[in-house]
Amino acid sequence: MRRLCLLFLLSIAWPAHAELRVFACEPEWAALAKELGGDKVSVYSATHALQDPHRIEARPSLIARARNARLVACTGAELEAGWLPPVLRESGNAGVQPGRPGYFEAAQFVVRLEVPTKIDRSEGDVHASGNPHIQLDPRNLLAVAAPLAQRMGELDAANAAFYAGRHNAFADRMRAAIARWEGEAAGLRGMRVIAQHKSFSYLFHWLGLVEAGTLEPKPGIEPGSAHLAQLIAQAKAQQAKLILRTPFDSPRPGEWLAERAGLRLVTLPFTVGGSERAQDLFGLFDDTIARLKGAP
Amino acid sequence: MQRIALFALAAALASPAAAGDDDLKALREEVAQMKKAYEQRIEALEQRLAAAETHKEKSQPAQDGGSRAPAAAGGFNPEVSVILQGQYRRMKDVPERSITGYWPAGGHDHGGDERGFSVDSSELIVSANVNPYFRGLLNVALKNGEAEVEEAYFQTLGLGRGFTLKGGRFLSGIGYINEQHPHAWDFADAPLMMKALFGEHYGQDGLQLKWVAPTDLFMEFGAEIGRGAGFPGTDRNKNSAGASALFAHVGGDVGRSHAWRAGLSWLTTRAREREAHFEDLAANEVEGLFTGRSRTWIADFVWKWAPEGNPKQRNLKLQAELFRRTESGRFACDDPAGVSPTCAGTELGRLRSAQTGGYAQAVWQFMPQWRVGYRYDWLNAGSKRYDPATVFAALDPANAYFSSYRPKRHSLMLDWSQDEFSRLRLQFAQDKSMQGVTDNQVTLQYIMSLGAHGAHKF
């Protein structure tokens, strides 16, 4: 009991950490926070590129990290609906609860695609706020970077100018890169592809690719053999070229279809850390476009 | 348009009455021309605006029910979910099931002890933030005309520094499985240990204070005080707290693929004239009454493995809990029917017991949607100290409570989940929790959840 009291006193006397502690739900927001914060922030990513962000549990380690965070930066749009609310509630950290300045939802700052007109689970695990996988359109990253830098400046006023400066530099680099990527990917416009899950809609929207079907019959429902068989005909009729999967999707349904429909199965990094080249946000798009164009 | 009309009227009125007809005519023509010109310009502007609007719609992807219809829970939009659960069960017909050697916990259960087809209680869960500082939750179990409040609590959101206060009726934070509702169990029924200790789980009507340490290793400490009306205590109609509990949990990750949590919990409560059925020496049914203190220690451990932290394809969950319960107090027997020659409010002296047991289980998802699991339950008779001369002068020594039998159960389950909202389960169990009975049970169960997305608790 005495030790508990001591711990309690220690916690109150705990020195405020010099750096801004950021708890990012997904690697792309961790990477963005690092771009904006440099050495003034310490960033923890709750998930990595080999994890499906839908399927995370409120693990003890996540609760402990959320307990100490000053800023929780997540996608929102119900992507983390299964695990973030219990993590935040259990953390006992008042500053990062929804509605507080320490809680940041990226999806609020972008125009979301595929907002359902009908919200019913007969349509699968649909998100009422639209498709939450917003990170594969780099213009969305620009839209999120500005309010994120501003929020970081609000929480850590001493470094607000520093974050604003880094944001300007990042935005300039990103705009230049976007122009370059759009040039490189100009030949991909109109290409028909099949995706495993609705993971790449923003990428397609940006580069003008056309989704000719998904391996999942409905979002969140595992691909079944009847649906895959039907996809063979669909892929041929639509002259689809590629099947795209994330690193965490099972390769088997894609391999099955690739073999029968004569398509190429391509694994895209999906987020930062999803491939060897995708070590930051710029590498993510360099690698994604290279893989789409067929470079190894 | 109005302005032009006004202007025209004003111009007409302002023109001196003495002005000639020609002047008036010229003025009228001028006004009419101005009016026409203005109308054309306005029309052109309106067209440009309309064109700009349609262009904007085209260049932007269809926005966005999101902002119009808030999807997340809020003050006006509580999260509502319903769990539907039912089963077919094949087992022996044993009147008054109990666990040999253990004081029957009686009371609370969710059904599932019936043979054949049955519907477990359906759970209705409503929760939302009350305001920026509190969250509330109500969980009601509905069954056959009864509605039982399983949980009804508020929880603070704004205490900060790692503190969370919960008040109302809630499942106690002791152990691991105690906080889980039946739909979250990995087997169709509760571990024997939980049935023996609490009937099924231990709920508090009271307060819980939790504190999470500011370390990267998860450390959580909790304290509870409550009414203490549930087994092993009894409702004692007093002003002070009837039960208190302390617990500590530690946990973390090992690499990318492993996560664990371990805990130690302690519960203390008191019982007054806690009843159980006994038989006297003439085989009359009488009541055994216990008055005294009951203390329970629980150690819990959970280990989860998922390759690279991605549980989608394959994952493994190991889970075990151990307990030790000590009780100390007075034993008596009574016979409300007034037929027993040996029991009529008879004091039977001191009764002290120390009992241990636990369960261990493993659940293996070997391919997407499919899981198989095995659970082993064991209970030790432990030691019971009483004066045999006094007790067996009133009660039959063959009563199950006095037995030194060691209950055991093996359970094997296979479940299939279309997605996280539906699950079908087949379970085989060999239940030897009653001396002299080997009950081979088959359970076929469904669990469906609809409404708000459930929480993925560890």
C-alpha cells in the first residue's frame, strides 16, 4: 500500500516530458507527425503495416502508451471503432478523449469517398462516414498536415513556429512530389484493377484507375469460392489487368484468381512500412506507383 | 427587382407634376430600359452561378453523409447493441445441479443449464457519453418476462493522470474473465471456477477507482467497494460497504507477435445466514446457514500470439486463472418446514474452509473464421474444519458439501465466425463436477450481435 502511495505521488510529481508524445493509430499518421515534429516529438505507432487496422485489440501496451500521450492522431471515420474507444477510456488520460484538443481525427479534413446511402450490415461492415482508408491519395495528406501541424502547435505552444515551418517545408516537398507522381502515373489512367478489400479507393480516385471488382463480396466478408468464380468472368469482361492486395490480406484468394483469370497479383505497401522502399510517406508513393507500373 | 421598381416609382413621383407629357414619356422609357438591362445582367449572373455550382459538384467526389448524419455515438445518438444467443444442449437429467464439495452459489445464471433447445438471455446494451466528463452504460439481460440489470454505471472521462472512477452496478475488475459478458466467452459456458466462486460472475453495486501507471509497461491498480449482496456474500442491510476488492494487472507486448497480461486480485466480503440445501440424518431437506467472512484470491494470466501481430489468418490465445478461497464463520442449520428432529435453528459451531482450483484453456484460430479450443477445469475439495461430532449429529455426513471429491471438466469447442458479428459454436464437454456423475454434454450455440460495433477488448 505504501509503495502504491509512493507511485501515486511520483505520478503527480512526474516531470512533463520535454517532447510532445504522439500516439498515432496508423503508421501514416506516425510518419506525418514525424515529418511535422522532427526531433520535438516522440511518436508511437499503435499499428504497423502488417496489421489490419480494423482488427486490433485494446492490448495492455496500447492502453499504457495512450496513458502518456499528449496527442492521439487517428484516421477516424470508424476505422478504429473496435479498439480505440476502449483504449482511450481505460487509459485514464483526460487530454486525449474525443472532443479534447489531444484527440485528432484525420478523416474529418478530407472529402471521403463511398459514403453509404444505406447503413445496414447486410451490406457488410460498412462505415457510415465513408471509406476510411484515406492515406493513399497524397492530396489528403496535404489536407491533413495543415490542421495536424496547427494542433501540435496548440498543444506545444513553445514549438508552434517550429511545427509551422516544418509544415511549410513538407507541403512544398509534397506538392512537388505529387506533380512528379502524377506525371509518372499518367499512363495508368483508365487501367482496370481488382482490389481485395476497398483499401485503395482513394488511390484509384487520384490516379484515375478503375475498380473492376473486389475479392470480398461485401466489405469485411471473406472472399468465398462462388464469388471468386464469378469474378473470373467479370475480370475478363472488364479487361482487368491487376489484382491488388495489402500486405495483411491473405494472398490465397488473389493467387487463385490471378492464376485462373490470367492476371498479375500485386502487393502494394498500403502504408508506411508496408514494403522495403516505403519507409516514409514519399517512399510509400514512389513504391506504390513503381509497383503499379510493373517495376519489381 | 424590387429596388428597380422602387426606383422607377420614386422617379415618377419625384418628377414635377408640371413636367410635360414628353418628358414623362422619355423618363418612363429610360426607366424601362434600365430595368431591362439590370434584368439581363442578373440573369447572366445567375447562370454563371449555376454553372459554377454544377462544376464544383463534378470536380468533388460525392460528399458525404458523414457530416450530415453523425455516425459515432454522441449525446443524441447513443450506441445501442443487442446480443442474441441461444443453444441446443444435450446432457444428463440431473435435478438440482451443484458442484460437489462447494457451497452452492445459487442465484444468477444466464440459462444454458436447460436440456434441449433454449434461448439464453438476450442482452441489450446502451451506452454514450453523458457529457465531456462522464460516460454511461446500461446492460440489461432479457429472458422470459424478466429484465435483469447486469450493468448500469457511469465512468469518468476527465479525471486524468491515469485515474478512472466507475460508479453504479458493474462487473468487478477482479481476475480476467469476470468482466466479460457471456457472448465474449470462448466457450459456451463459464469456467467451473467462476460457477463455484460467484455463480457466474461477480458484480458490484458500488464504486471502482482505477489507476494506470505512467509507464510504457502496462500497470493498472484498482480498488472497489460495494454492497456485497452477491455470492459469496449476502445482503446485510447496513450503512457501510459490504464487500471490497483490490486488483493489479500488468501487461505488455513481446516483439510484434506476442501480447500478455497477468493479474492478482483479492475480494473480501461477509455473509449472514447464507443458505444451502442439506439433508439431515433422516433425509429431510433442511437449510445449512453460514455466517462469517469470505476471502478470495485470484491470479490470472493471458497470452496471445498472432504472427506479426495480424490475427486475421491464425492466432492463439492461452488463458488461465487460479483461485484460493478461505471462509471462516459460524455454521448452523434450520428447518423452516419443522419436520427435522435434529435441525431447528441449531448452532453447529465454527466452520472454516480453504479451497483452491482453476482453469486453463487454449483457443487456436487455424484458418480465417475457424477456431478450435480446449479447456480444463479443476477444483480441489480443500480443507474444511468443523467439529464433526456436532455437525454430524444434525446433518448427514453423506451431504455433498462434506465430500473430498475433486470436480473436473474437459471441454472441447469448435467455432465458426462469418465476421465479428456472428458466431456458431459446437462444444463437447465431459463434466465430472458432481461426484458419481459423468455427464457428456454436447452444445450447439449461436451468438449474433447487431447494432453498435462491439469493443475488441484484450
